[in-house]
Amino acid sequence: MVGAVALLWSFPSLGSALDDAIALVLQFNPVLAAQEASVAETARQRSWSSAATLGWTERGTEYGGVAGPNAGVSVRIPLFDRTNDLKLVQIQSEAARQRDAVLTAFLADVRMLKELAGKTSEADDLRRLHRDRAEYWKQVVKEGRAEQDKLWPEAESWKRAEHTYRQLRANLDTTVETTAQRFGGEEWLRLRDLLVAITS
């Protein structure tokens, strides 16, 4: 769990939304669900096997006459077979490694989403700034206090900033959804809502 724990330290202030997202991934991720089912099935199997046979014959002897019926019972109980115990330990160890790998990958994606959300927020601030500047110069030109040529560069900067923001916003929304689908299994919509809260 070293990788997952190290990544958790990089999210000091996300609180319950991240906790809920981690719990959801550990419960509903398809890879982990299959692994847990395998562990449960192995645990249900007996750690030893037994067999009993019953034989019955009725035959004569070489000395003549008819002998009475003959019966025999054979029982096999291997008391020291630990094959299934060792198999269970192995599959539990593999399940733990798989949980760590999935959780580490999920937290890495969350960190990437946070970085993308930060860039999107910066682009939003920049486009608002260019919008306000363009609106200001539009009013100045309208009042005749500046030439029309002063407005066009501001309008172009606003247009570029708006385009950049929309691209980043669309990329963030798409990445949130694909991450939720990848890790959330049948509860991916709920995970998507948690990821939106985390990246807001």
C-alpha cells in the first residue's frame, strides 16, 4: 500500500468526498469485485478431502460350501493437507496487491484531474479578465474616448481565452466521466458526482 498511501498525502484537504470515492472504488471496481469473489470461493472450499468406500461380496470358498456375505469399509482422511490453505493465502495476497494497484491508479488519476481542474480555473479567470477588458474598451470606444482600433486586440484576446477555457472545460468533463467509468463499475455515475465535487 506504499504507493497509495504516498498519493493520499498529496490530498490533505479533500475530506469526505475523496474518502467516499475511495470506498466506492474498493467496493464496486470490477477488477476488485472479481478478485474478492475468487477469494470468497477459495475460502469456502474445504482444506482437506475425505473418501469412504463400501464393498460387498457373496461367494463360496475353495473348501466348498457357500461362505457368508463379506463386507469391507475403507476410509481416507488426509489430516495434514494444507494445499487449500496455502492457495487461500496466495490469492488473498494477490487480492491485496490488486487493491493497492487499483487504488494507486485511481489516486493518480484524481491528482491529474485536480491539476486539470486548476488549469481550467486559471483559464476561466483569464477569460473573465479579457472579457472585462474588452467590455471596458467597447464602452470607451462607444463614448468616443478611444479609436476603434484599440478594441479589436482586446476582443481577439477575449476570443482566444474563451476558446482555451472551453477546450479545457470539455477535456476535464470528459476525463472525469471516463475515470468514473473505469473505476466505478455499476456505480460509476455516483463516482462521477464525487469526482466533480473533488475537482470543484
